[in-house]
Amino acid sequence: MEARIAAAIARIDLRRAEGEVPPSHQVMDVDGPLEITGPEHGMRDGMTLCGIPNEQVSVMRNLWFPGGAYACERCRAALG
């Protein structure tokens, strides 16, 4: 699990260096702060509410708030 997190952080750093990732915010994890680099998605049935397969997103289990500042607009719209 730690190796997956380290690999994800390395990919994020590379994408940020290439200008592909917008500024982010941080959340706390049991091992310290983790950086969130994109919108937060709601999940259901192995994919995000907006249709991104689970394998293509970094999943961190937490409560998702559709009205939150970082909530994905398409996921929010999928709730109707």
C-alpha cells in the first residue's frame, strides 16, 4: 500500500512539473498529509459517479460532500 501511495505521489509531482495538475489542497491521513490534486469524486459500483473507472483514480475512503468546494461538477450533476 505504501509503495502505491509513493508511486501516486511521484506521478502527481511529475504531472505538476509538466503543468498538467492545478493547485491542490491537503488532507490528513494516518501517515501524515496527502495532497489532493484534482476534484473529489463520488463513487458507486466500481466507478465515479461521472463515469471514471476505479482503476483510473486514487481512492481514499471518506465522506464525499456534493456541495463541497472540491466536489466534481459532473458527479454532483449525476445525483440530479
